[in-house]
Amino acid sequence: MLEREVEQISDITNLKPEEFSTPASRSEPYRYKMRKQDGKCIFLKGADCQIYNHRPLLCRFFPFCLEQLGAESFEFNSSEECPGIGLGKVIEEEIFMVMLNEALNVLKNIGGSIT
């Protein structure tokens, strides 16, 4: 997660960042990852996300993650955690372009990059 996202979640939940996140080993700008309980995000209650309107960029993209391969080259990969991978419809490139633009806008606002 982005540092800004951790701060926002902390503000809306009144939880300290260490109560719901841990430092991530990924490179900038993703400094944190969400804590899990029984293999699931701590904000997931049943099938409902308790912070849905404030969920991090990575959660909005799940089960996909975006990696920057070069200055203007990006690749979406899928998470091994999602049991539905390969069972649904093939997603059109247009949807991935919307997701890419969303990520670039978020990162532009914090002065970061994908990697």
C-alpha cells in the first residue's frame, strides 16, 4: 500500500497503521501490505470490505497487480491468491488501460512510480 493510503485508512478507522499493516519488501512507492487474519484481509467481514470506499489501489485492482517494466512499459499480472483466476470472462484491454490510467493518476499525485 502507499503511505498515503495507510494514513487515510488510519484516519477513518482510528487504528494505528501497525494494527492493520506491516512494512512491505516491495520497492517504492508501495511501503506497506495489509495484515491478514486467517489468510484474509482484516477489513473483510464475510464478503464485505469494511473500508471499501477507501480501499488501497492494490485492492481496487485485485486480483491483478501492475508492474512497471520500463519507462513507459507496464504489465498486469494476476494473484495466485484468487481462486477465480481463469474461470471468468477474458477482460478487454480497454479495462486494463482504465486501471493503468487510474494508477498513474494516483502515483502522479504523490510523485511516485509503479516500481
